[in-house]
Amino acid sequence: MLRRSLFTALLLAGLPLFVRGGAATFNVLDYGVVPDGTTLNTAAIARAIAACAAAQGGTVTFPAGRYLSGAILLESNITIDLQAGSEVLYSDNPADSPLVPSRWESTAAFVHAPLFYANGKENVAITGRGTINGQGSKWWWRNGRYDKARAAEMKPAIEAWHRLYDRIELGQRPQPSEFALAADYLRPSLVQFYGCRNVLVEGVTITESPMWLLHPIFCENVVIRGATFASTGPNGDGIDIDSSSNVRISDCFFSTGDDCIVIKSGRDADGRRAARATEHVTITNCVMYQGHGAIVIGSETSGGIRDVVASNIVASGTQRGIRIKSMRGRGNTVENLRFDNFVIEGATEQAIEITTLYQDVPAEPQSERTPTFRNMAFSNITITGASQVASIHGLPEKAIGQLRFSDITASGVKGFVCDQTNDIELHNVRVDVSTGSAFDFHGVRGLCLDGIRSATPPPNAPVISLSLCKAVWLRASHADLGTGTFISDPGRGAGDLELTDNDLKAARVPVEPTLP
């Protein structure tokens, strides 16, 4: 009786509220929102969210229509429901979005608030079959390179950012007001959760961001499923997980102008001071149709990255399928990664790239600035038509360690190249190439080659080329017809190469130089 009386009182008061299963639902149209795609609705949408928050949470619904808005600041215990046919458009006027705490390319900064932004909230969700459209083409000129005719306009803002960045690297914390000029250059992401817990993004299409599409920072318990990420502009990453933990991404589609899914944890000295790792991440059942990299780790690794599993991924037309990158200056450890059940088609660069030489910077002694890569496994991967099958490059002062590749079939122009790596295993790996050696190892210590094959060996190159390698074991491997030299190790010393249970009789030269 009391519940019925309360509901009747609310109805008679004319409040735009109805109840489903005990949770209030607020229709933005009841708060003065105009869904014509041209009326600025920032204040009206804020009223709907405020009413929902005052009711201790619920759902804010956007029916079919086009909604232009500046930043929409989310509150705890609220679901944004974008119904089929709805499209929320981001205003290209920075004045419509206040400066908020964020990270820009994984460095602490204040930027204009993204279209959807939550800071320190919990139980926040964006769901539905609608679209979040950043109108990126109206923002991209601000990167200073996209539109050369307007590059001079951004020069003062770019220089202001560089000055701020130098101060941040020294440990200073500039005030928000000091970012007023630089923020014209620091294009915001489109959807961002900053320091939030229990985040859900489901079903929606997120497209054409000023910069990254979806960017959780310092978050815990993030679920992203069944969403579509599409972009064509500069820095158009799909999802950037930044110093966050317990993240699950599944059943998503990507076609991006940059990387599809990227895992980061802070940049350089600022990231090391923050000391927030990204950890406990699973990625599964996703399709990457275009992008620089399908699954990417780094290069901002300064807080550390660990315990990541990616499985059941199709990457078709991306520049790279799996890319793990860092460099001197970033530091910290990237470890405990597993990649399983991938199909990588037509990679225009490397199907798999692992490098701690992401940028060419001067050599330096090992220190906290030196990245450590270790304990990574790659299994059940099909690679077809790659420009290069795999490229692995460590640092002279810190080799990459503990890599395991198993059950891989690959074809490409160039093969599997690896240097400055310790403790690497290849089990049941077939690589077919049109030029050079199928497998090329340099400066590797502790190399286990088990079940190695190349069905189309180039006649003028060994299937396996070794140089300056120590403790190499070749077992259960097979030379196909047409093989010239199967394995070449011109600098071999006593005990550096051990052969067990191989069938190399089809090779013109099984081992070069000939074993004593």
C-alpha cells in the first residue's frame, strides 16, 4: 500500500520517472533534451543524470535520435542506456567540456573532458545498441600534423604541452589552470573512466574519437563486451587499458586508424612514480579488421604489466597481430603473458613483434629505466601472408627472457627473426617464407628448437641461421625436399649445438659447418 501511494504521489507530481524491478529510469527527453543533432544538450543531459543520482541510481535512457553534447559527467550507480537508433555526438567546441584529471598518452595531465567521463565513481555502465560519435574529423587538425594548413595554429599549444611535460617528468604537478593553452592540443578520448570501480561497456558502437575511443585509467573490475570500435583518424586506438586491473574484454569488433586493443601502465618517470600496474586482463573472441596492431602491449610500460591472456582472436588486415613494445626510459616489467588461438591474416608489418627497442635512443647502463620482458607464451597461431612472421629484439644490457612458441603455422615474405633473447623455445613451428631464412637467431642463449619445419625453403639460405648463439638444441625436426642447408652455425663452439632425433636427410647440407 505504501509503495502504491508513493508511486501515485510521484506520478501526480509529474516527475519523469518509472520503475522497473525497483530501479528508476529517466528518459533524457523529459529533461529538455532536443534530439535533432544540432541543439547543444549538455545542461539538459546533466539534469537527467542529476535526477538519477538523487534517486540513488538507476538508468538514464536515450531513445532513438541524435544528441549533440559537450562532456557528460557520469555518477555512481548509473547506467547510460543508448537505445537502438540513438547517436550521441561530441561537440567540437572545447569550451563545452571542462578540464578534468586524465592521462594523455599515459602521462598525467588535465584535458577537456571526454564525451562520457567518470572520475572516482563505481557501478557505472554504458549499454545498448546506440552509437557514441566523437565527430573526430572536427578535432583531428589539433594534432598539428593532420591538417598542415592549420599546423601553425597549434604550435603555441604544442609548445605549452612540451613545457608542462618536462615539468611533470621532473616530478612537478602543474595546476589545472596551467593546462588551458596546452589542452587545445591534447585531444581527449571519447569515453573515459578515471579511478572507477565496477565499469561495464556493452553493446554500443564507439566511433570517430578525437583521439582514443575508450580509455579506462586507474580502474578496477572493468567489463567490455559486444561493442564495436571504429575509427579512421590519427591516434584512433580502440581500447586503451591504462594502469587498471581485473579487466575482461570479449566479443568485440574493431576497425581502427591505430591499434585495436592496447595495454599500458604509465609513461617514463611519471609512470614510475605513479607505480600502478595493469594486471589480470583477459581478452577473448574478438575480430580486428583493420588497425596498426590487433593486441598491443606498451610502449608505455612504466607501471608494469602482468598476467594478461588473449585468446580466440582473428586479425585480418592489421599491420601487426601481436605487438609487445617498450624502450629505454620506460622501465619496469612486462611478464606472464599468454596468447592462444589466433588467426593473423595479411599482416603488413610483423605478425608478431616483441621489442624493447621501440624507439632508437642512446644506449645506457641497466637501471630502473630498463624494461624487462619475460615469461610469454604463444600457441595455436595461424599466420598467412605476413610481410614478416616474427621479429624479436632485446637490449644488449637486458635480454628478453622466457619465450615459448608452440603449434604455429606461418607463411610470409620474411621469417622468424630473434636476437638478444635468453631461454626461448619453439615447439612444432612451421614457417614458410619467400626470402631469407625461415628462422634467424642472433645472440641467443638457451634455444630449444623442437619440431621445426619449412616446407618452402629458399634455395640460397639455410632454414635455420644461427650467429653468436649459445646452448642450442635441435630435436625432432624435419627437412623438406628442396632444402639446401637446414641449419647454419658458422661460429659454433664445442657443445653449443646439440642435435637429437632429427630427419635431415632431404637437405643437401644438413648442418653447416659439417659436424666433426
